[in-house]
Amino acid sequence: MTVRYDYLRVNGTRLLCAFAGEDCARTIIVVHGGRGSSEHGADFAAFRPLADSFRIVAYDQRGCGRSELAEPITFDQLVDDLEALRKLVSGDRPVAVAGFSFGGMVALTHILKYPQGVSHLVLIGTAASHHFKARALEGFDRRAALAPMATRQMAEKRFGIGMVDDIEFRLIQFAMGSLDDTRWTPDVALEAARTMPLNAEVHTRLYQGERYDLRSRLREIKVPSLIICGAEDWICPQEFSVVLAQGIPDSRLVIVPDCSHSVHQQRPDLVTDEIRRWTSRSGRCSQEDKISIVHKRLSS
């Protein structure tokens, strides 16, 4: 499998992009999570098995990872960057867009602004409104004993604003690391905190707060949409995925047992299998099928 990396100029900035698969294949653009605290690498690795059937394009969003920190640093600009990148890599052809966590919020906003550019939508561990923040803080309170160095104030800064600088951001990520991944170990957390690209200013400037609420517009999404959530996701609990599935007319919800927020990284085999099945099906998903799939997954 051929993998290549390149910097593409998008809306006046340079974005680091990763490619896998043949250029003639159907394209999936992967939008990473982490508001100023992540990059494409782990998500790209999770999606790479699909490169036998799709061209996978992942990228570091503006101000994230190894992409340029160029003005303007706004949520709306990230949405426009996604559309400009789509046109660069696919021309006039619509693509599948897969967004994880914060990247799912970018993907949702993008399809509502540029519906003609998307053929399929994959949403992983994300939400259609800002209300996930309150539930994430409640989840922290319930799980605080698992992260004895973390405090409620740290969690409020992580999911809101108020980060003092990059050092504080890095320390908070380290202190809260044991809450995020079932594969967590102290050494893994140390290496992640040491090497993760993060920027406290970007984290603050991309914050949408109560402005982010797309629930009333979900019915406008007309493309097949696959929604995936870990049953143990405490950041965007499964209730937010249920809202997405109920609001998007042609959608399917998959809740994966024994997985937390980064479900596609913990079970890439299952997630990529679901994506293959969803993108190859014919016909719409009925409301009865959606509900039965939800119940099946919840009871598994």
C-alpha cells in the first residue's frame, strides 16, 4: 500500500496531508479530533485498512499538528478549509467525509454549508450541540478517581476555555490521560503528553460554546450517514449519537461495547468493516432498521 505525505496550499495556508490508496478510487477525507491538541496520525492509521477500496486523505487542520498556524484561526475557517481541500483532491466529485469528536463537529457544519460536496458522512464520537460539554464534566466527576492528578478545574479548561499556556495544556492532557483510552498506561501517557502537538491559543480560539447547536438542522442532511460511538464514551456519551441518528433521515447508529471515546482507534477492524458495509449498501435505512440496530448494539 502506497502512503505519501504532502503539504497542500489551502485558503492561504499550508496543510500537511497524508494519502493512502489509488487516486482513481472513491475518496474518504478524515477530519481529526482535538481542538488544538491533535493531528491526523492516529485517525489515518485507523482508516488505512480501507485503502484497498478507497483513497484515504487525512490532514492536520489549520493551527494543528504540522500544518501552518495561519490567520484566521476560527471554527468557520476550518469548515471552509475542508471544502477547499475537497476540491483540491477530488475536483467536482463529492467525497465521503469522516469526522471524529471535534472533527465530527467540523464535518457536520461542513455538510450543512456545502451539501453538494459530500456523498457519505461518517461521524465518530461526536455531537450536534454544545451540550456534550456538561455531560463530559459529569463524566469526569464520576471517573475522577481514575485520574487522581486531575481536578474539575482542569476538566473545565479542557472542554471549555481558560488554558493559561502550552505547558499547562500539556500537563492537563497528561493528568487526564487515563480517562480517555482503555489501553492507557503511565508510560504511554507520558510519551503522548511529551510528543503531542498542541497549542493553547488555538484551543481557545476554536471554542464555539453555545453557538454550536445544529440539532434543528440535522434533517437537512440528505446523504447516507453512519454514526459510531463507544459504549463507554464519557466525552460524547451515546445519547448524543442517538440524537444524530434520530435527526439525520438516512442514518445508521453503531454503538460498540467496551470502547471509549476513540472507538475507531480501539476497534479499527470493526469500524472499517461497518464503513465498508454502509458505503456499499443500496437503498435507504428505514426507521425500523435504525431503531433495531440501536437496540441490538445496546444489548450486545
